[in-house]
Amino acid sequence: MMTDRNNVEHLSVAMTTETVNDVTQTTSTSVMTSSSSRGIEFYFQCAVIVIGVVGTAANALILYAMVASKQHKKNILIFNQNILDLFSSLLLVITYAVMLRNFYLSGLTGYWLCMLILNENLLWCVMLASRVNLVFITIERYLKVVHPVWGKNKLRNWMIYSAIAFAWISGCVQMNAVGFSTSVVINGICYGYVIWKSSSSRVAYAILYFSLVCIFILITCIFCYWRILIVIRRQAKVMASHVTAGQITSHSRSHQIQSNVIKTMVLVSAFYAVSDLPISVYILLTNIRGNFTQLDGIWYSTLFLSFFYFCANPFIYGTKFDPVKRVLLRLIPCEKRPLQTESIHITVSENRNVQNRN
């Protein structure tokens, strides 16, 4: 949902138009003032490409670790979350690398380049799918912990795969419907999300987006993980007081694995809230208040924070998710062990020689 002043990089919510002539007149000021903000825009695009490259590499490494530790079969939704984060990071690199070039758009190629890349349509399709999938992860954890009997008897793999499909499809449908209907190419320049039928439709969409993508997700995560943590704490007290010493080992191990997954997802959800809330509020204000002044510094800061989520997410999994952490630690070359082994071997050989001489 971003447009740019030159290459359509952020949401021009202040521009509500009825005709193409209105769009040309409204956006002419934007193009004239774009040179003054080109400096911060260029550095922002370069920074986004950097975090996209880091996020792509880090998410790919996490996916490998999850496959190596067999967690992709045990935690299917979490595995899908990392796939979505990988594609989001990769699309960050592709989208903003294209934006660095000032293309003159013409013909069918220019149209599709505008509708899919320059208005960030593909990028936001995957980003919205990631948010929907995060809700499904939260609900799945809630059912397995708070309602374990129902979760064990009723929750099936086909439901999980259906949730994955819904996450991907819902993100694509929602963004394509808005992106194609509100984006336009004028004089070789792509303007994304500026052609609204009326100001009321723009405001209605902004409120709906903020309610579903921000408020609903936050309320769902807070409620579910609050109940989950209460149940886990209660289970820990029961096990400590009633379970025999021999049984504690097996039960505590299962409880620890479950707690580890939940703590990881609590951190991921919390970081999502911190990174996504500022830009969601900013977009809402610029849509509702037609005279709201868009400040480049604030806009780029909130947008960068939202993108940074996909780069930082893998480090949460790598440091907090024990199965993934163990695989990653095995990938780190350790030079001390071979030296220690060699020294032990030399010592043993010397001892044997001494014994033979005696």
C-alpha cells in the first residue's frame, strides 16, 4: 500500500481524484517537490535493499535449520511464516532495486511493472499474508494449550494447510483488488493507490484496513497468549507439586518444548506489534485527515521499521527456538575442538611410550 512521489513509493492518501485530469493536476505538485526529497528517498531505498538482503539470507538459513531439525513437519504454520518472511525480504530487494532506476513506463510492460512492482503490490500481498498467518499460529497455539483435548481430537492437518492457503490467497486478493483499481500510469510515471472513487471510499478502506490488520491482530495475540501463559504457569505448578521425580523428566521435557515455541512466537508477535503499529496509525491519519501533512522523515522511519520486522524475525527464531538454535550452532566452525582432540591424542601416545619403556 505504498506509493512514491516519483516512483510511487508511499501511499498518497491525501490525493483523492475523480478524473484523470484531476490526478494529473494533483500529482504535478508531488512531482515538482520530489527533487527536494530525493536525497532521503535514495538513502531509504538503499537501506531497504540492505535489510532485504540480510533478511533473505537469514530467513533462508532459518528455513534450512527447521528442515534439518524436522520442525517443518511439527510446526507447519511457523515454517510457512518463515517462507512468507523469506519472500517478503526477497521482494523488498527486487522492488526497491527497480525503484532506484527512473523508468519511463510505456505500453503493456510499463503497465504491469507499475501494477506489480512499483506500487509494491506483490510485496504487500506477501506482507499481508504474513500477518494473516501470524494470527493462525496464535490460534493454533491457543487451541493446543488452552483446549488440549479439542486440539488433539479435532485439529487436523487439512485445517492447517487450509489456513496456509487462506493466508496466501487473502493477501493476494485484497491487495490486487485495491492495487489495480487505484493505481495508474501518467506520463510514464506510476502513481499507486491514488485513484479512489470518492474520499469516503478511501476513508472507509483505511479504517477497515487499520481495524483488521492492526487492531484485530493485536487483540487476538494479546488475548490468546495471555490465556496460554496462564495455563502454562498453572501446569508448571501442578507438575512441581504432584508429579513423581521419575515422571517429571518426560513431562517437563514436553512442557519445556511447548513453552519454548510459545515464548518464541510471543516475541515474534510483540515485535510485529511494535514495528507495524506506527505505520498503521500514520496511514490511518493521512487517509482520514485530508489536510494531514505528510513528513518524509516520519513516513520513511515508520516504513523502515515495518520492513525491519522481516530482517529481525530470523534472529528471534535463531536465538530463542531451541531446535533451530542447535542446528545453527552446529554450522559454526569450532577450531578449539580439533586442537583439543589433537592434544589429547598426543598425550595418550606419550603416555603409552613411557609405559612401554618402563
